[in-house]
Amino acid sequence: MHNLEEEAEIKLSSGIAAFETRHFTQAMKLLSPLAETGSAQAQYRLAIMYQNGLGVIRNEPLACKWMKSAARQEYGPALHGLGFMYMDGDCAAQDDARALQWFEAAAEQGLAGAMVALAQMLEQGRGGAPDPERAKALYKQAGF
């Protein structure tokens, strides 16, 4: 008999596998209860499914809710994803200052994509004064 923690791990692994193999209805079924109990990995994947209408009807408020929940737990991909939501005004009101904040947090975790997005915003002066030196350093750190 598995304990509850092992059972949750198995469901999470199965849900992620369903997500990765594009079986979104199954992924939603497996990941939803885990997201409700606080799994950042499950919350992030639910956000992606709601944001893009994968296996469900696109639902911007739920996409934003789940992305924020996962980001508040310092889950790197969600920090990055929330940055894009604010940068693009997708599922959240467009807000360059907030986008910078979330990309900054993701970049601190070493996510190269977030470093590049942050560098582009700094180069263009989005969310503050242009900072070409910092942008250059971020591109270099990201391997560009």
C-alpha cells in the first residue's frame, strides 16, 4: 500500500506524462486535484492548458490564477510564464513593470529564456529606463 505522498508523486508523474504526450484531458483530470492541494508543477501545467485551450476551453482568469499560484512558490517556469503574461497582456493586464519583476525572479534561478526576455525589455526600456549594459551582461549569461 502506497502512502499518500507516494500516491501524489505517482499522480503527478502520470499527469506530467499525459501533458507531455498531449493527452490534455487526462492531464487535467490527474493534475487538477494536485494543483488544488498546492503542487506548483501541477498548477503551472493547468495554467498552460487554460491559457492555450489545451483539453479545455481557454480560460484567462484560471490561467492567470494557476500561473500566479505556481510563481508564488518560486517555481521557475511559472515565474517565466507569468512574466510573459504581463509582458504580452495575455491572461493578465499588460504591465511591463510586473513583467520585469517576474522575469528577474526567473533569471535569478538561472533560466536562460527569462534572462533573454529581461535583456530585451531592458534594451528597449520597457518598464524603466533603458539599461544596455545590463542587457548585454544578461545575454552573455544566457549564452548568447
